[in-house]
Amino acid sequence: MKNILFILLSGLLLLSGCTGVKTVTQGLENEAFIEILGTPQNYPNGVEVKVDDHLNFIAEVNKPHADRPKGKIYAIESGRHTIEISHNNAVIYRKQIFVGAQETKQITLP
């Protein structure tokens, strides 16, 4: 009888030490992505991308294929932006876009 009471008491102590299920929620990060599509042979050294006149970088031009995974993508803040793309000091694309959090906007060059 004492053994059964001891085992029952030990089991209750072990079960009371468990904390149960914990849940964690997390929102989306405040970043979006752009992908530059076109004919890579026309832009062998890439293109210069300017976002809102303050973020400049050289981007690789990806070949557009619906059946393949995405090529190189570039992270920007989500929201409304003016995108200007230049090649050989000539502006070839300028447009205002809106991208949401974790959205990828594809820009197709001429």
C-alpha cells in the first residue's frame, strides 16, 4: 500500500512540473523584394538600380522563366518606392511601385 501511495505521489509531482504548451506568434518582417527580368546578354555587367534617390546598387538581370525558380532578388523596405534603372548612364526604367511585406515585385526591362 505504501509503495502504491509513493508511486502515485511521485507521479503527481512529476506531472505538476510540466509547463504545458507554449505558443509564439511572430509578424512578417518589414521587407520586400525586387527581381529584375530581361535578356541578360543585353546587360552583361548588370544594371544600376536606384530606389527613392537614396539607395543605389548594381543588380543582375535574370532571364524570365515561369518554370524555373527565381533568380537573384534584392531586399528593400516594404511600401511605396520610385524605382529607376539605368544602363550605360541611360535611364531605361522609371516607375513608382508599391510592395507589401514579403512580396516580390518583378520588373521587366525592355
